[in-house]
Amino acid sequence: MPPFLLLEAVCIFLFSRVPPSLPVQEVLVSRETVGKISVASKMMWCSAAVDVLFLLDGSHSVGKGSFERSKHFAITVCDALDISPDRVRVGALQFSSAPQLEFPLDSFSTRQEVKAKIRSMVFKGGRTETGLALKYLLRTGFPGGRNGSVPQILILATDGKSQGHVALPAKQLKERGVTVFAVGVRFPRWEELHTLASEPREQHVLLAEQVEDATNGLFSTLSRSAICTAASPDCRVRAHPCERRTLETVRELAGNALCWRGSRRTDAVLATLCPFYSWKKVFLTHPATCYRTTCPGPCDSQPCQNGGTCVPEGLDRYHCLCPLAFGGEADCAPKLSLECRIDVLFLLDSSAGTTLEGFLRAKAFVKRFVQAVLSEDSRARVGVARYSRELLVAVPVGEYQDVPDLVRSLDGIPFSGGPTLTGSALRQAAERGFGSATRTGQHRPRRVVVLITESHSQDEVAGPARHARARELLLLGVGSEAVRTELEEITGGPKHVMVYTDPQDLFNQIPELQGKLCSRLQPGCQAQSLDLIFMLDASATVGPENFARMQSFVRNCALRFDVNPDVTQVGLVVYGSRVQTAFGLDTHPTLATVLRAVSQAPYLGGAGSAGTALLHIYDKVMTVQRGARPGVPKAVVMLTGGQGAEDAAVPAQKLRNNGVSVLVVGVGPVLREALRRLAGPRDSLIHVAAYSDLRYHQDQLIEWLCGEARRPVNLCKPSPCMNEGTCVLQNGSYRCECQAGWEGPHCENQEMLPKHEAPARSLRNNMSRPPPSNNREDLGTLGDERHLSSAECLSWGSLECLPPALPSLAAVLAQEDVLTAAMLLRDSGSG
């Protein structure tokens, strides 16, 4: 072969193996409609008496990969079928050179069993004898079916390249009342699929490669034929234009090439031009009509305002892509405004650590903020200062009331470079950043310093920050994740800090900053006692970034409580590859140490078990030994994405039965059923669409916790008695009946004395403690011998309930002669 012919043949061979980039089938609709078709496919449900048989092509022309996709399509269809002996029955048959029954229709009675059997089907290989498979069904009927007494549906998945005749057996099968869906796989031959399918053929021809579209098309046809109602009444089946493509090999004239031919008349060899052809694979397009179901979407009502774009998220949720300055508001709500009377000084880091790019970004943020929130009627006044080595007040507070003039003045502020002396800038801002006005109290507006920085300070910031706050300045911080800790130290806590991850995220902080400027901190249950445990999902399904968001949420919630050993105690448990108590109820007695400990909680990764974590809290955290206080309301707040919560229902109920309230905060676009089961009888569940939205549900959580803190408390739940002691309620209080060998108000002390001395020691130990009552005025009633026996008085350990027959016992005890006191009590017959 001449060299140029060999090169052409190689090129044809390589080109024929280039995978096509065009889809085999395409519904010609908008992306939004494609999303609605996908969503509707997950909402469909068929619950009718019907026999469904899957006939899957397992020949070599289909290949193992497409066979697996056919199985996936069949499993997806089964997810929408009410499989049971009385409703939908399902069977499967594989064919290639010969048909092979995988399982008859009466083999399995649950969806899980059917799906498991389909998954286990093994690719056979062989010729594509579709006609033989159809003749097998004509001869035997649907194996395990109900003999035509209910509708029969045959779902035939094949590439349409049968090596025998299919028209006649397909026609005979349809004449017997069988509804045939022809589902193409790989690069199907559409003409054969139309021959196999029932009428109307456009509605009974699908493509298995597009699973959600094919599932929607199948159940749309079943709904139109009244075999079963697969979608809700609000949904509609509509016709859409679509294109189907077939991959074919065609021959094209590539030109003429010199060739040599012999002559019959002479022995000469003649040179002449011969036509040369090339072979290539091309798509042949067939226009068609596809019938698909769509349901009303969350964006149909156009909820996004001010030019925002609505993006649907599943069945009934959406989010708005908003223009700048509206990004943090729900539905891109109307323009923000500062209605409060306030003076704001923006303090911009102009040091070398922030860089020129960061400084320009901060200026752009301030410009967009004032454009978004200031108006002619605004009572707010704004100023701008920059700092590096020294503070420069570039725009004094209140100098410009006209927004365009203020924006133009910002453009003229230069970048300085130099060291980052944030502490010095804070001190100077407190002393001269707001002018020399000396008005105080109600005559002076609220004054706020908004610090914007991306670099760590090179001088001390804690002292200057305290100095600024002492001068009644509210400090707010805006910065990158790298300076979060320093900003929290400057502002006094995470509630006054806004952190951004990228330049666009910085501008998304505008609505949050507006809210912080004009809002006062709302107190939580400041006067209510509460033992509170946060339980965080730190498994791999959450990820470190979302775990950090949960930590921030917990810190913000803790700020709403008076954290000290006498009011609110806070503990934290994390779970993932293991369960770990980050800190217990009695570990950190102040809010500052709690906030720091929450930030230091470890991210564990791995697979988490919420049930194991709840049992850990029951056994090792919410106990008297670990700091839980008798008579104080107790609550557990569980934050999770839902995975690993399947085993948590029983442990959660065990905690509730023991007097501990459990609230589940489930995060994710779809609320998992396992979390619904955790909600309990009082629906203690908060659903959050995304981890970034946790902050919007803080008030809801605080309201729930405050409600739990006000609920009546059973003093014996959880039991305050240690070492298997029994808690006994009596007259508005409780007492502990200890096992042998233990003593003390909560059976916490092991008795080490000889037996004849034990009553006296127990009496003396208990005399020093009042009865565990929330009302000290009840002590006289508790000591009345009409209510308590002497033995019970001994358990209470109160001098006020001594029997009248022993007037000298108090005097004996006052001399610490406990042995004599015990003998007096025994001899009196009172105990």
C-alpha cells in the first residue's frame, strides 16, 4: 500500500474512536425546565395493582457498562413503585443469545429485595436476540404474574440492534394488552425502538442513559394512560420538542488517487486516477416530541426582588442571587437603611501587611456600604480614617451628608504602607476619632468604630481595645479568617466580628454590618438556671469548614447566657471517628473561657454515630459526678447534617425520659427522615438549609432553650444520687437512700468506719448540710416529726427535725461527741 494511503487509513481508524460530544437525546427546553423535570421525577409515585417486567439486553453490542446503566435505570424506577404482593409486582429477565429469567414477579414483596436482586444481575454477553426473548414471553406470559388480570407493563432496555426479526412478536405481545416501553441504551437504533414500543410511540420510547428524564417520561405516560396517578394534582404533563441522534458509519468521497491497472489487450500496466473513500462516524438527527411532567417550582412566583435571580433548590426551597448591597437580605429585600442615630468611624488598615489590593478592597466596601444604607433622611453620620504607623482621619465624622460627595472623598484617600500598629490606632481613634464633642448620655449618638483589616497587629491590642470600650465605643471587626481571633479579642467576642473568605464575600457582609450597627444584643435567659450541652457532628460528612461554622454558631449562642456555676453551665461534646467531651459542665466557669474552649474543640473526621454520642452524654456528661446540678433544667442541643443519626432515636428518648430536653438542629437542603424521628413528642427540631444559614436560626434556638429552662423540673431526673443510690421525692425536695457502704447527701462518700460508728459519722456529716430544697423556708416543715421519721431526719441531717425526746442531743453534737449522740438516738427508739 502506498504510504499516503496507509496514513489516511490510520487517521480514519483514530477518528472513528473519538467519543461523540453531543447527547444521544436532548429535550429542547430551558435549563430551568430541565431542573423541574429532574425534580418531578423524584416526586412521582405509582401505587396500583400492576405487573412490571424488566427485559434487559445483556448482549455484546450493549456492553457491560451500558448494561449496568440499564440496571441503574430499573432501580430508579423501582424507587417510585409501591412494591407489594397486592400492589406493584416486579420481575426481571435478561436476554442475549437466549432469554434468562433473573427472578419472577412473585419472588419478592419489598422494594429493597427487588433492588438488591437487580444489582446482583451479572452481564451475560452474546448475540442480540430480541425476537427470541419476545417469543419466550408470548409462550410463558409474565413469569409469576397475575395472568393479565391487572395491567402488564414490559420495560425493554436495548440498543435496538437485534439480529433477528422483532416486528411480529412485538405486535403480538401488544395485541395481548401488554404495554411496551422501549428504552434505548448506548447509541440506540431508534427505528427498531419505535417498532417495539406501544402506541403512541413517542410516549413509549425513552433513553436509559438519562435516568431522571427517562423515569419522568415513563411515569408521565402511565399517568396519561390512567394506569396509575404518579404525580400530585398540581403537576402537569406537557409536550416538549426534542431531538434523538443515531451514531452511524458513512462513506464519503475523499478524492482521487493514482492507481495502476492492467490491460486485457496488452501486457502493459496503465496508471490512472481512482476514487478514494473515507469512513467516519456521524450523528443522524431525528426530531421528536417528548412528554414530561413538571410541577410548580419555588421560583414560579418570582420571589427575588430588586433584580435578583431565583435559583431553585429541590422541591420547595430556593435562594436568590442578589445585586451587591442586597446579598444578605432574604429575597433581595428593599434597600437597606440606617434608621438609628449613630456615628460610625471606619478604621481602614493601610499597612504593608494588608497590601494595596486589600486597602482598595476595604475602600470599595465602605463606598458600597454608604451607597446602600445612607439616604437624605438617614440619622447616621459616617467618617473614615486610615492607619499604619499613625492614624489619619481622612473624612471626619459627619463632614459629608451628601452620599456622592462622601464617595468622591473616599477615592482621594491614599495607601500609606508601613507597620501594622492596630493597638495605637484604636487608642487614637478613641481619643480623637469622633472630634472634640463632650456630649454624654442621651444627648450623644451611639459611637461605633468599624475596624477593617487583613493583617495581624504588630503592637498590643487588648489594652487599647479596653480603653476604647471604656469610653463607650462599640467596636466591630471586619476581616479575613486569618485575623478572626485577634478581632474577637479587640471587639470583645465573636458576635461583633464579621469574617469573609473572598472579595465577593466581603461585600456580602454589608447587610450584617447594618444589622449590628442598629441593634442591641438581645438577652437570652439571663436569670434562668440551665445545664446546657452542645453536641456537634465532627464527622467527615460535615467537613472542617462547616464544623468551624458550627463552632461560631455555638459561640454566638453562648453569648446570650449568664455563664457561671450558679446560673448557666455549658458543656461541649463532639463526635466523628470517636466521641469526645471537649469540656464538661463544670470545666469552664466563665463566658470567656467557654468561648475559647469552643474555638479549640477538635474536628475529628471519620464516620460519626449520633446515638453513641447521646449515650456518652447520658452516662458520662449529664451526671452529678460531672457537674450537673440537681433541680436545674437540662438540655442537649444536637447539631448534625443527618448522616449517622439513624441510631439516635432510642438514646434521645432515653435522655428525655431522664428529664433532659433534646433539640435537634438538622442541616441540609432536605430534612432526613432519621432527624424527623429524633424530634420527639414536642417536635423539638430546627431545620437549617445550609451551615452558612445557622446564624439566622439563633433566636429560634434561644427561644426554645428559654422555654425549656422555665419548664417544671423533677428533682430526681436525672438522679442526683451516686453509686446506685435511690432518689426519693418528698415534700418539694428529695433525699438519697444509699446502698450499703456509701453515705453523704448524694451517696458520694464511701463509708470507712467500723459498723458501730457509722450512724454517728453519717449523722455528723449530714448535720452540716441543709436539705436540698429550692425554698429554705420549707425547712421547718421538713423537720416536723409528723412528716419525717427520725431515720429520715438522720438522712436529711437537720438539727431542726430532732425528736422531742432528745433535748440533749444537740448539745452532745455541739461537743462533737458523735458516738454518744448515736447511742442516745438508738436508746430513744427513734431511729
